[in-house]
Amino acid sequence: MKKFLLIILCGLSFLIGCNPKTATSINKNIIQGPPEFVDASGESVQLAQLPERIVIEGKLTQMILDFYLLFPGQSQKLVGIQKRLQTVMDFIKMVDPSVESKLNLEQDATAEQVAPLNPDLVIMKSSLKNTLGSPYQSINVPVVYMDFEDPKQIEREISNMGIILDQTKRANEINQLFKTWQELVTKKTGNLSSNAKPKVLMLQYSERNGVVAFDVPPASWLQTQMVEMAGGVPVWKDMAISGGWMTVNLEQIAAWDANLIFIINYSGNSATVVDQLRNDSSWKIMRAAKNNALFGFPGDFLSWDQPDPRWVLGLNWLGNKIHPELIDFDKTTIINKFFDEFYSLNNTVVNEKIIPFLKGSLN
């Protein structure tokens, strides 16, 4: 008899387990975490659940935030941002009017200082892993590292953000947008012969203790890649192999004898610098200056040469300057198109609040 009852109970258990309605009701209460992915540090990341309280900290916070805000409706998850947004605050407020209440962390805040915000995820650059990042292990807060330094990294980080925010469809849309904007230039310059590519020099202007300095970017950085994608030859590439910006003197600038020179100014208007250089006797003799091919790199609240979503605006402008016969750049049309497609900002907002703040050689 006992044996008979045991058989019946086993049978009932089997039927219940096989009943799809029962299985659905059981699984309904299981919280499904985001899929596993590999972040910028090379680590495999498996979050236990979708984060609801996110902190962005460390250097280049403003650029990570600009990419984050490409995902609509996700700004409410941000509970902490480092105060590194002075130059772009007016723009960020257009996309997230509540951003000022989230600027509650001093620069390079420690894990202990962030802990009171009760984050369930922190985002920062991979170069900070061993300094700012590792202490988060002691308070059991996961850290995801994102770099956004070049097109390949940008594609990876956008895909990872899509996983974290449960917006993989939007991530795919964003990556396709970047690809489309990039191909507006590369499809026209990709097959140019070497003879058809002019020599290009990109210089960052700065003034340190009253002394003017000019720097070139490393060979692997976005600025160098942009020149190549736009159909130019970066004359400094073989010299600036690695590291950060490298200072070069006027003799070296003259020796490169570039066909076009582009001036970047992160602390002011690059067009003003270009006007000064055109009146400088040392610069007047350079080929680019004599041929009216000395330009200030454009920007709005951020320069368009940086690893920010705006880099595709910079690429299209650069392509037009290097190959005007191939690439069009109608300033108002393309800027309105960019901010509409990437940030859903309408033309009225862009024309009133962004266009008036444009810098560089955009005329």
C-alpha cells in the first residue's frame, strides 16, 4: 500500500512539473539579471539584477554621461555624478533637467564617500580600476568599466549599456546611427589613392603660465583616426606612437609642411586662436596659412574632436574641409539632424540653445 501511494505521489509531482501553467507561475517571481558581457577592463561581468541606482564617477565623467543620455528615460536611475560638467552643464540640462541634483560627488570620490548613495552599480574608465575602482569590492558594489575612446570601443560600450539598462534595441539603434554617420564620410574617402590624400596636421593649443604650447595626439587616439577616416594623412603619426598629447615646437610644425592645419582649443574658441596665428609672422610663411587652410576645430559645449557622441559631427566637418569636392557640410541642417537623431532635441531647441554657442571655423 505504501509503495502504491509513493508511486502516485511521484506521478503527481511529475505532472505538476510538466504543466506549463505551473512552470510559468513558478518562474514569474524569479528576477532575471542582465546577460553576461565583457567590459573595458577585459573582465567578464555578470550582474545579479538590473541596476536601479547608478553612479558615474572619475575623469571624463561628462563624456560617459553624454553617451548614457542617448538612452531615453534612463536618467532617473542616476543617483550620483562627479562634478566635472562645468562646460557642458547647459547642454546636459536640455536632456536631463534634473541633472544638477545628481551632481553630488567631488572629483575622484572614494567608495566610502559614494556608499551613502546606495548605488547598485558604478561606471568609470578602465584606467581607474586599480585606484578608484577596486575599493568598491569591500562595499559589495559592482563596477563596470567603459572607455569610449575610439569607434570600436564606443560600439562595445553602447552594447554593454544596452544590456545594463535593459535597452538592447536602443543600443542597436545607436550603434547603427554611429555607423551611418561615419559612413557618410568613409564611403567617399575609403578608396582614395595615396596621392589624393593631403598632409594634415592637428594641434591642440594651450597656454601654460603665459607660454603657448602646441601638442599632437597619439597615433591610436580618435583625433588621429578621424584624420585618416576623413581622407587625410596625419603627418605626426609616426612620431606620436603612444602616451598622451605630445608637445611639438614651431620648427617641427614647419618641417611637417602640412597642406591643412586644424587647431583644437579646449579652453576657448579655436577660431580666435586661428585669427591670432594668421597674423603671426612665424605662421604666415606656412603652406596651410598661405593657402587659407588653417582652421579652428569646431564645437558647441564640447569640442567635436573628443570621444563624445559629437565626434561624428567633427568627422563630417573634417571630411568637408579636407575633401570639399566629396563631402557636403550644411552647418544648420547637419547639426539639427544630429541632435534630433541622437538626443531627440527638436530644431527649435537646437537653433535657440545650441547653434548660438558654436565655436571654431564653421562659416
